Amino acid sequence: MISKLAYVHPDAKIGNNVTIEPFAAIYGNVVIGDNTWIGPNAIVMDYSRIGKNCQIFPGAVVGAVPQDLKFKGEEALAEIGDNCIIRECVTINRGTADRMTTKIGNNCLLMAYVHIAHDCIIGNNVILANSVGLSGHITIEDFAIIEGFAAAQQFVTIGAHTFVGGYAQIRKGIPPFVRAARDPLQFIGVNTVGLARRGFTKEVITEIEDIYRIIFVRGHNVTKALEIVEQEIPDSPHRKQILDFIRAQKDGIIRGI
């Protein structure tokens, strides 16, 4: 159902069984998937792509131009996957020439007042609590959870299955499977509860704990710690994921205990 009080550009591509409430605005170069709900006063601007079964709550703005003085009007996108919930007053800016897209994966929950800046890439099943702020060019991998009022600076990467405490100031990469909190931000343990809920076995969780004990607890520098991990921990997909992530962080990772 499309309300007569909503503005929908005739060029917008609207899927089946889409609801657009009064005073919402849908611009022309927009695609909205089946069974999506657009709440009152939500705005979906040009170059936005929204998947199926999404909910866009009142006051949210999807696809506004980047807050980046280098932006030259390039036809970059703002993409939202399927089954996402975008709560009140969330802002998602579209991309720039860097990545040409700002992308939200499937099954994500962005709580009220979250800001996603240009060229951020958010994985699947990510939860960003109220008022989380992401600067441009950030990557968040699958199943990460970031608590309220946390803020991340440009270009950082937050690994899969991480849990980041509220009010965190994220200036360095956060490796997968960990919990991070305090100020300055640091490793406070492995996200054992989250991993168990997602079906990780006790043996795998113990392996991950052993790896991070070497990296964050024994007091080695990162380079030496990674060498010890390779010597002491048998090769496995999770060991590879952790080591590859850390080695890819040009600006380093969060501090240890």
C-alpha cells in the first residue's frame, strides 16, 4: 500500500507488497524490494537500493550525498540488503569514488540515530545500537555487535563476531571473535557467549582463546606474537582468519590487557 500522502517518484522501482506510509519521500533512482515497509517521514534518496522484507522507520534518511568535500557527484550507491531494520533517524550516506557504494548486508539491525558515512561496508547479521557513529570507509564484518554511542574513525575494520562496548572510541582494527571495551579501547576477552550462541564448539572457542592469550596477554609485540601463534597453534581456518586479519591492518590493532 502506498499512501496518497507519500511522495513516490514515477521512476522509482517499487516491489510487490511494499508499504509506504504518509509523508515518506521516495526519489527517482531508487529500488525497493518486496514486502518492505517505509515508515512516515522516512526519506529514500537517489541511488538507493533496498532489499526485501526491510523496515525503514520514521525520520530515517537513506542515500543522502556524502559529507565529504571530495565528493564530485559520482553515481555511487547506498545499498541495504534483505531483512534489515533501520530504526528512527538513522542516516546512511551513499558512497564516493573510493568504493562507489555504502553497503549494509542482510539481517542487520541499526538502532535509532545510527550514522553510516560514505563507503562503509557492513556485513550480515550486524547490530549497531543507538547513536553509533561510523566515519567513512569503515568495514564491519559479519555478526559484529557495537553498543550504543560508540564512534569509529575512518578506515578501521571491525572483525567478525566481535562485541564492542558502549561509548568506545574505535581508532584501531578490532580482530575477529573478541570483546573490546574501556578507554583507550582494548581487548577484554574472547566473545565466548556470542560464539557459543552461534554454534561454535567448545574446542574451537578454546583454540581462539589460546591464540588471543598469546597475542594480547603474554606481553609480546604483535609481530612476535603472530610468530609464536604459528609455532604453537596448529593451522586451522580460525587461526588463519585471525592472522590474516591482523596482518592486513595497516594502522594496527587495539591494545592488549
